[in-house]
Amino acid sequence: MNKSYYKKLSNRRFLHNLQRKRWRKAYRYAKLLKRLDDKRINNQNKKNKKYFKVNVPRIFSLEKNHEETLQFYTTLDSAVRNGYRIDLDMSDVEVLEPHCLLYLLSRLDYYKTTLKFFYMTGNSPRKRIPNEMLTSSGFFNYVRVKNSFANISNDNILEIMSGTIVDEAKALKIREFASSKLGDMSVMVKQGIYSTVIECMANTNNHAYKSSTTLPKNISTNKWWVMAHCATANEEDESRRQVKFIFLDNGRGIPQTILPKFKGLFFNNDGEVLELAFNGKYKSSTKHNWRGKGLPKIYKLFKSHYIENLSVISNNGRFIANNSITKKLQDKFHGTMLMWDFKKQNQITGLLDD
């Protein structure tokens, strides 16, 4: 082979490499233009996206108006997932239960954590009593607002608290709040309050959520929310004083954490599954013998007449301990909500003995 051949080969390689470099540069430039164009379109869509007005029920309560209230959350969830800006109208609310605020905060926090775009505006109730409940509950500690709302201090309300781990300090705070409102309690009863709150927190951290998730590793949704308030219908009769307690996590829910074959073989109603969970007739999904005892402990407190109005809502079921009522819900409840009332009474012995 002569020199001319190698020269031609070298020229071909040079032209080939030059062409590849030009193609790569053109490809990167086209990709950059597409990314900028997509960003411009997304920004334009956000500006043009219409508001979707969601009216909060007049009776905003899962106990007094559960069908309409759950339908409200379903409508809100659908509008958010369809990319609408939310206009939350609370102006006509006449009855505002704290547990509904807790669940609303849970859903809003979930949207902000998992969705790329979420925006909401709204107003407050016109009626004085629900408006005071909204402003004194600590709701605005977790929601950013343009117009400042004056937080009203109320000694009968333990403001909303949240966390992702077992928080002993907050559990103690709940115990001391109940003790301060209901008077002297035995050490055993105080320990009962503390241990049930700790169990709820541990349940959220251990198996209320799947171990694997499609979310990025730096994003965590294993969050619990808790609130308590004192109902003082008669200030002169302290024996009628009660502390209402609400605990919520927005995880998978109790029915979904129970072993699938156990549920699938025997039950079609989530309410019946919840009843068995309180009776301790199931295995925890963690498969540890020491897990899954929190609900039976709470149920023992109820049967001993220390707590009243015990109920739980999870997935498509509800269990009301009074008269052992189970209900099937048409609209799904995301997570698990426990509610009960502490009442003032004499010391109870042997309440939590296994």
C-alpha cells in the first residue's frame, strides 16, 4: 500500500469524526431547545390552569356527616391529581371537627410531597365557633398563607403536632395535657395514655408504609399527626369533663397491613377487619410477636370505661366500639384515624395488665 492510500484513509476518518462531532453538537443543541420549550409550555400551562372550587361541607365531620365529608376529600383528591389549582371554600362551615382538620392537613402535606405542582387558595369560616377552632388548632403552623391569620390561644386545645418517628417528648406532652385537664391520675393510667400514643407512633414508623416506594429516597411520607382538645360542657361539674384525642397517619391503613391471605379468605368488609384488629385476632404484618398489641390495649381501656367513643377509620371501613358497629365506606380513607375520649374518673387498677 502506498502513502496516498493512508492519506485518503486518514482524511476519511477525519471527516467522519468531524461529522460525528457536528452531529453531537446539533443533537445537544436540539435537546436544549426542546427542554427550554417544554419548560416554557409548562409555565404557560400553570398560568392558564383554571381554579377548581371545592366547597367544604357545612357539617365538616366524619362522625356527624361522614358520607358528604368523605366525598369532599375524594373530590379534592381528584381535582389535585388532574392538575387544577384548588380554591378551598370554607365560608359556609358551621360545624368544624378537629379530626377533619387533621386529615385535611395530612392530605395537603401528601400532595406537596408527592406532586410536582400543587397550589391552593382558600378562606375561613364566617361563623365564629368554627373560625376559632381553625385558628386555635395550629392549622396555620403547617400551611403557608399570604394573608396573616392571628393564631388564637386556647388552653383547652393541644395544637396539632406531627412527626415521622417515635417522639417521646410529644407523647409526654399529650399525657400531661390530659392530666392537667382531668385532674389527678394514677401512675398506671398515665402510663396507659403514654404507651398507647407511643404504639400509634411506632405503628406509623414500622409498617404503616411500604418498605419500597416509587418516590425518591430523600422523600418520606411516613408521617403521623396528633391533636387533643378538652370538651368542657359544664365547668362546674368536672366529672363530665373529657379530653378528645385524635391520631392519624396517611399510610396504607390497617386492613392493608394485615396479612393478605387472612383478609382475603374471610372478609370483604374493612370494618370487620378493624374490629378483629381491636380484639387482637390478627398477626401484625411485621410478623413480630411483640407488635400489633396497641389496638387491643386501647380497646381494653374502652371496655374498662376509662375512655369513651372509641372509633377507627381506615381504608373503606369504620369500626365504632360503642355497640361494636362496623361500617363499609364508599369513599376510601387514606391512612388510619383513631379517635377516643378520655374522661375524668377514679384510679383504675390492673387496667393494662397483660
